[in-house]
Amino acid sequence: MHVLTAKKHRVLHITLNRPEKRNALTLEMALAINQAVYQAQEDVEVGCILISAHGPVFCSGMDLDEASEAGHEHLEAAHDELFSMGTRSLKPIVVAANGTALGGGVGLVAQGHVVLAAEGAVFGLPEIRVGLWPFLVYRSVCAALGHRRTLELSLTGQPFHAEEAFEWGLVSRVCPAAEIADRARSTARQIAKASPQAVSCGMRYVRDAAGKPWEEAGKLAAVLRSELMDSADFQEGVLAFKQKREPRWPSMPVQFYQPKPNGE
């Protein structure tokens, strides 16, 4: 299978598994990722989504051979959902860009709420070189990089490195290639063990406040803040802080706190 999924420690792992083709995205892969992210939204056992890849290349973009043959409507619908999932998902998405990400690969990276990149990773929007434009990834990349930078990269097709991606805001952290898998898992697990209610309210605010006028966004913040401050999770969090212990969130599925086999 070219997309692998597994759940562990409240993290849904989605792994691109087509290294022999530089993890180029097929329609089947896009649909599989979309379905996994969609199902995670209602899964109380998922607190975070981690997207990574097997092989030295994170994702080289869409499969051009398939794109020239497949119906445009099917591809466009799948890609539109794929490259906008970061704005819709109420489950935080961590992306581990272990290597090169081009075109749709950059679009996939841009869906991450937290993005780790390996030192030496290269990014780029090279669509112009094959007579195309990064239409469906443009919005999410622009949200991360800004209009002028995204336009320049789209017009020139010039690659940029992990350090530049960090400076420009596409990437949250750059780390040694040998450490990226462990660091990404650690980050995802840290997010996944936080208060599910607090994470959900926070992600709702980020999603629903986007593009709203200042006062409207402020009213939404006040409503959600009040909801959290009246919650059992907040009461437990304050008590745990005072008692200098780890909190046991009432909104967390009870099995999370049960002893794990093999000491996991």
C-alpha cells in the first residue's frame, strides 16, 4: 500500500510509502490521506495526526504520468480536499518533511500546524517548468509564506532549502535528518496527551476566526474561553499545577490512563 496508517499513543500516523517513485502522489494516495484525516475528526482515540514518508524524498508532487491520463475532475476534487485539510482539521497535524518536497509535496507540508524539516531538505514549486501553475496548493502555501514570496517561487520555480523555509514561516523547526522521526513522534505525542477539550476549542477558534473582523474574532474567543474556564479539564489542570503532578484530563478517553502492555 502506498499510504500506511497506524494509531499509537493517540497519534494517527499517516505515512507515504512509495519511495521508489519519490512518493509522488497518485489519486489513490490523495483519497487515502483524505479519508484517514476525515475519519480522525470523529475518533476520540486520536489526539494528533502525524504525516511522514518512507525514503529520502518526502513527496515530489503529483504523479505526472497519472495526471496526464486521469480525469481532471477526480484529481481536482481530491487535491482540493487534500491541500485544504489543514484549515478544516480540528485534530492538530504534525508534518515531518524528511527530505525533498516539491509542488504538491510543498502543498502537503503547508497543511501542517507544526512542521519539522530535516537539514538538507529542499522545497520548491516547479510547476511552471512543465507548463502548469500550483493552483490548488497556492492558497495554503501563500498563507504560510505570504503573497509576494509565493508568487516569486511560483514564477521562477526556484528551489529553497530547509533553513529558508524556516525563516519564511513554512517550517516550524529544522533538525538533523537522523533525528527528525523521533522528534516528530515526540512532538505529536506531546500534543496528543494535552487536554482534548482545550485542543478542540483552540482548533475551533483557529478555524472559525480565520478571516473574521477583529471584534467578531474577539467575541468568538470570549465564548470559547468561557467554555474552557467552566470545564472540568481546566479545574483539573489548575489543581494538577498546584499539586505539581501530571493532570488526568476528564475529557481524555479513560483507556489512555490505563497501564500499557510492555510498559509503553
